[in-house]
Amino acid sequence: MRLFAGVLALALILALVEWLANARPAEAKRADALSGAYWYQLSMGSTPIGYLATEAGRDSRGAWRFQSFMLFSLDGGVPVSISESLTFDPLPPHRLARAEHWSDGAESPSEGVVLEWSADGGRAKFRRGDAVRERSIDWAFSLGDYLALESWLATEQPQSGARFRVKSLDFNEAKLVHKPFKVLERNEIGYRFASPAPLRATEIQLDSRYVPVAFSMSGLFSLTRATQAEALRVRPPLHLTNHRVALDRRLPNHGEIERLVLIAEDAQGLDAIWPEARQGLGGWRLELEANPVAAADPAVFLGETAFLGETLKFPVHHEQVTRLASRGVGAAETDEDRLAALVAFVHAYVDYRPDAPPTSVLETINRRTGDCTEYADLFTTLARALGWPARTVVGLAYLDGKQPALAFHAWNEVAVSGAWQAVDPTWNQLRADASHIPLRGDATALLRLMQGGDGLRFRVAEVRYASPKN
């Protein structure tokens, strides 16, 4: 009798599991089928110019999240980055809860659009440089809308020539538009279809799971699915770490420097790289203080939540991340002690290798090796997992040796107890010293420096240490 009851219970459980699977909305099944991370090589004609990384899946709350990050550089110029993120509610009707679109680079100021819904309705917030505006939105968008094309292909199995229109987000206007699609052919790979437009006609090849394999836009730009290693090989020079700006003398005990004044005598337009630089009779003057926060109030837009979110780069809600974050702060009780513990933890956790290939945060957690960028990105991710707004900062910092210089470096800014501060887990500094020079605008400023700063040299005009013994 017990055996019969056990078998019956097992059968009922299996039947329930099957029913629940079949009872799930089609769009939920489709979203799960598309889960995963994919990399693409971006080319202009036959020349690789950048990459696209996409990731789809559920977060710790069960919400579906679709993210993409594209980085490219035309003719070796200033890199441009474009990122998007869409998050849909975990429960039917799986409405869009939040969407973001950001672009940075070229000669224009950074731009961003955030769409967010609450009990009071939807709001769109636009940012261009320091200008911010917002307005209400009265429409809704669901997971079913987002995956309508894939669902149509799966259920209708259309033939060549069939047409379909889907709702799509227009971030520039914070509104919904209808995009037309036409099936060009069914082939051995899957479906090839087109989205006609006067200036942006696009062809897309999907595989049998409706995951993009290749894109072509106006016959000029193309994206081809690749491995992560293949895609990253064509990254623009933002990721080079061997650039140096010479100094006229060494800075002993540089970790204790509270104030540093540098003079560039033979330089042009240094304020395009550092807006705070001032030109005088002796050249360009750059005054630096310890704890160099890159912006007076980095959280001015959208509050501090702008630096709390999970992105493709910072997998805040991943199980490995949350476990490691808890381990990083240990039994420390105050925010100050927890921050000190986390800086020391990241410093000890990663083995510094200046020539290590770039890796993702999860790869860094597993490999435990990397250069300053891996330290900084890991710290940003762990800090956000602990509820602290944080970001990775790129810039220059002092490099000691026979030929003293300022070299490319990455560190962090984190907001604890309502105040932003600069920390450097690579060097185990709870308060970054004054030899850290953040590049305002990060990628753009760095490329300007690397392209036009080969002859740049600094003379040390003043240096003040925290301790009088120096």
C-alpha cells in the first residue's frame, strides 16, 4: 500500500509539473528558449570595427531581462558604446517594468533614456550631457509584444513573402512604433527576413531556435555571431594598457600623496581631456587631490539607483556574486568597516597579472586573475550586490620605476553612507591617492589622450603627503 501510494504521489507530481509547463504562457516559454549569452563581430564592409554582446535570462526575482552592449570605432577614431536593457515582470501579463538605452562616445555628450513604471504610471526620463527632462507615458508593452515575431515564426511557420508587423520601442521618442518584417526565405539554418526602411534596411538570419546568427544593415554594416574571444579581438584601443605619460621625477610613497600639482608645458587643448585643467603662462596646470571623485554628484540623474543596477557587464544578482559579496564583508558591522573589508577582500582575491586577457566578472571570480580592470569590475559588481551604488572609473595613475610615468589604470567610486568616495582595490587603497586622475567621459577622453597625447609630459610642480615625514 505504501509503495502504491508513493508511486501515485510521484505520478501526480510529474503530471503537475507537466501541466505547469504546458500552462505557462507561450511568451514565457519563448523567452526561456532564447536565454543565454551571445557575441557578435561587428564589421563595416570587410573591416572589423567592434563587437556586440547580448544576454537574455531571468534574474533572482524571476523577471526576464534582455541586455545588449555594442562597442565600435570607425576608422580607429573615438569609440562609441550603445547599451540597452529591458526587464519584464515575472508574472503574467509580463509587462515591461523598466527599459534603458544609453549611448556614449564620438563628439556628442552622453545620452540616456530610462522608461519605468510604478503604481502611479509610467515615466520617461531623458538625459543629454547634464540636461535632464522627463514626462509621463501612457502605453504598456509586454513580453508577448517583445517576442511577437519569434512567436509568429514558431506558430505560423510562414513561407517566403509572408509579412508581419510588430510593436517596437522607440527610445528617442519614448513611444511604441510598428515595424514591418518580410520573410525572405526558409533555409537550412532557419529563417532569413528583412525589415525595410529608407535608410536602415536590415536583413537578419535566425537559427532554428530563432536566435540571430547574422545581421546586415544597408549592405554596409554587418554582425556575425562569434565566440567571445573572436569578438573581443577587434576591440578598439580603449582596452590597451601600455599607454604612458612621462613625469619629470619619481614620486616616492605615492600612495600617501594628498595633493599633486602637474604642469604640461608643451600641450594643446588639455581641457578636452580634463575639463578642470587650466592654461597659464607656464602651461596647462592640473591640480589633484586624494579621493578624486570623477563627478561632484554622479547620482544626479535617477538618483543613486543608476549605479545599483545589474547589467551585462555587472551581473549583480548572480548566485556566485551574492555569495562572494557576503564573504567579502564577513562579520563587519558598520558601513565603513564593510567597505574596508570589501576593498581588502578584492585586493587579495584576484592575482594581479598585467598581461592577462580581458575577462568577464564571472570569469574573474573563477580564474582569480586579471589586471586593474578585472579588480575594478569585480568590486563594482560586489558593491552593488551589497546595495552600494558603485561604478568602475578609468584614468591615469602613477607608475613607479626608472622612468616614472602616469599609466592607464582602473579603480572605483562607491557611495557609502550618502557620500561618494574613490577606492582602489588593485592597490588596496580605501582612499585613492592624489596620483589617480579620472578621465571624465571615460572612453572618449581616454581615446583622445591616446591619439593626441604621445608627446605629452608632466612636470611635478607640487606634491604634499599625508604624513609630514615625507
